Amino acid sequence: MTTTHDVINPATEELVTTVALATVEQADEAIARASAASAAWRAVSPADRGLLLRRFSDLVGEHQDELAQLEVANAGHTIGNARWEAGNVRDVLAYYAAAPERNFGRQIPVAGGIDITFREPLGVVGIIVPWNFPMPIAGWGFAPALAAGNTVVLKPAELTPLTAIRLGELALEAGIPEGVLTVIAGRGSVVGERFVTHPDVRKVCFTGSTAVGQRIMRGAADQVKRVTLELGGKSANIVFADSDLELAAARAPYGVFDNAGQDCCARSRILVERSVLDRFMEHFEAAVKGVVVADPREESAEMGPLISAGQRETVRSYVEDAAEDVEVAFRGEAPQGPGYWYPATVVLPRSTSDRVWREEVFGPVVAVMPFDDEADAIAKANDTAYGLSGSIWTRDIGRGLRVARGVEAGNLSVNSHSSVRYATPFGGFKQSGIGRELGPDALEAFTEVKNVFISTD
Ligand code: NDP
């Protein structure tokens, strides 16, 4: 029996549209179509596959504003961010459009013949996308997967299916054959689980919570299915006394409150060298209070609402329900509602064992703590189960590099909060995940190496 999901605008709580959710049988049909399309897609010449991805990229570019508006309504993203996100899908597709002709194998010197390796597609790849960045995370999955010659079934999050559905339509319009990229809206526990259990899905590429990632990994073990997991984070923003302190404080809100903190790369722990803590907090307070929290359709909006009432409740519980442990240092303004608003909030935890210091809040809440020296900063940054991103602010480049090497995380930036560039690898250490997206690594992650030996004797 088909069920439906009401898509709600998080900024207004109004109904946007209603989407049909697929059943297990419909997921099976989509996987069967992807399987059937597989041989023909891998037989498309590398140049033609590249050309189709290039056309897809161009179409996404032509529809950038439409896609952005859809994301504003569906996910509450600010219009500026949503335009960047649609532009990111365009750029990621353009980057991987060049990949089919550069999907190089190797020739390895051996005795008695010629040894060559090929990078073969896996077959059908299942991509499970979360609600926090529906467009980029979909693109980071399907662009390299398609470039490598795989076919894709993609499940957007139940809360945010609209842009993925539109991207699926644009792929068809670009001439990508039916069955090569199928977007199928459905529940994680139904369609997502089916990607894990179906024997014809050769790899599951998942972004979301660590708990669901663990479940997928367990399920995938039955068939030794490949997984890429991009999970949570509790990243540190480390500010040294020798940094440009005003700049570090002015930028700190963008490292954590972007997308209202619903960002796996959010620098939700700020570590400040003790000698400059008070000065940093002074500048940081001004910066936080300056963040424009407003209707995400407004060009000036810098932060929108949370995705749902449930997510707001989760965020609230980290601060309001922990009042005896967590001191609110200061916070910004937020509209009263309707909409799932929550103000940018800066807290001072009592100790490193406080929940707000240890767990991924996934909302606009940041915890600040002092450190004493470089070793203490690295130890505190690493005192977490996660390892996704982080920033280091210092004028000493040697220190910047030393600390970056010392922090156990996949994506670090010095004097910046940048985590994502389509040409460079993205992914986590420890419980932040397995595998890398983007850059050359993602292409490899969607292939198997085949070795062929040809005797010359
Ligand atoms: P989930 O991990 O539940 O959802 C992410 C995706 O996985 C969605 O498409 C979801 O589908 C799907 N899914 C859910 N259950 C299964 C399953 N059993 N098998 C396969 N796929 C499944 O995240 P939540 O939405 O519940 O968010 C909870 C928390 O997770 C957040 O507060 C945040 O801390 C973290 N999170 C981290 C993200 C990141 O970028 N690292 C992204 C999103 C969340 P459906 O929407 O239909 O349930």
C-alpha cells in the first residue's frame, strides 16, 4: 500500500506538497530497472558518458534558481546557501564529466607477460541522502557513481525529497537513459533498508546519523556489500593566542551556525587559548548577535529555521533541559514563529563530560572551553568519538600544520572554516565514517580493481 508524506515548509509550517512514499515492491522495481540499465550504461563510450554528465551539469546550472527556491521551501535553507548548493551540484557534475576519460588503470611490470588493471564499475549503487544538505550530498553520490559507469538508485530523506526528484527529472532531460539514475522517495526503514538487503545493490553510500550508519554497516556485512558512510561530527575550532583574534571571532559563527548548525562539519566546540579567552568572547558575542536570522527567502538572511519541530526539540533539550550543567553565555535573536526557529546559542559547559560537549547537537549551539597549550588543544580536540572536520586559527604556519596533523579528523582548515571543495577528498576518521567522497577518491570508491595478466610466452 502506498503511503504519503506531507512536505512542510520549516520557516512557515505550511504544506508545500504531498509526496508518495515507495513500498518495498516499488524499491525492488527501481533496483530491477537500474540492474537492467547497467550493461548499456557501462557500454556507453567514456567520451559520451562525459558528454551526458556535462549536459546534466549545464541543465542544473540553467535551473539553479528554481532548485534553490525549491530548497528554501522544502528545507528552510537561506536563499544564498541554496543557490550555492545547486551550483555545487552543477560543479560536481562538471568535475566528474571529465572523469570517464581519465578513469585510468595501471600497467605493472611483471615477468612473462603484460599486467594491466582496470577500474570496473560496481553495478547498481544505492545512495541514501539526509535532509540537511539534500542537493550537494545527492550530487556527491550520483556524479562520481555515474561517471564510473554505475547505475544509481537514490533515496532522499523523507523530509526533503523535492530537489532530488527535480534533479532526477533533469538527468532524464539531459539524455541520461531511463534506469541509470532513479530517484525514489520513501522511508529509510523501507527503501533505505531495501538497498542494504537487496543482493543486486552492490554498494550503499550513506550520509546521516551514526546510529543508522552502524545499522547499515551491520546489514551490509551479510553480503560483504561495499559501504561509504559519512556520519556525524563534533568538530573543534581551535583558536590560538597568536591568531588574528578578531578575524577568528568574526568568522566563528560561520563555522557552526551555517545551515542553522545542521551540518556534519559544524565546529560545535570552540577551544580558545586561555590567555585570550575573554577577548575572544567579547568579539564573538558581537559576531553572534550580528547573525541575521530571518525568513530564508530574504537575500539578507544568514540563518534560517531548523528542519522540523522534532529537531528543534532535540536541540532545545541540550540547552534548556541541562540548565544546571550548561551555562548560556549569550545568544542571538530568532523569530517567534510560525516556523521551527532556534537562536544561535553559545554555552559554557561545566566539564568535557557534559552532553553538549560530547554529542552532535545538530543545531545552532556551540560550546566554548579554554585550553592551555598546543598539546592540550590537540588532546581536547581528539577527546571525541568523531573525527570529521576542524579549524585551527594561528599566525604560525608551522603550528597550524603540526596541529592539523595532530587532530584526528578527515578535513581540517587553517585560518578558514572551509570543509568542502569538489576536487578534494571529504570524509571522516573514527565514528565519522568510512571512505571518502569528492575528488579522485570518490571515483575510486565506485569501482573495483580488476587485474588482467596477458602471457607473452
Ligand atoms: P537518519 O540517519 O535517520 O537519516 C538519514 C537518512 O537515512 C535518511 O534518508 C533516512 O530516511 C535514512 N534512513 C533512516 N533509517 C534508515 C535505515 N534503517 N536504513 C537505511 N536508511 C535509513 O538521520 P535523522 O534524520 O534521524 O537525524 C538524526 C540525527 O542524525 C541528527 O540530529 C544528526 O545528529 C544526525 N545526522 C547527521 C547527518 C550528517 O550529515 N552526518 C545528516 C542527518 C542527520 P528517512 O528520512 O526516510 O528516515
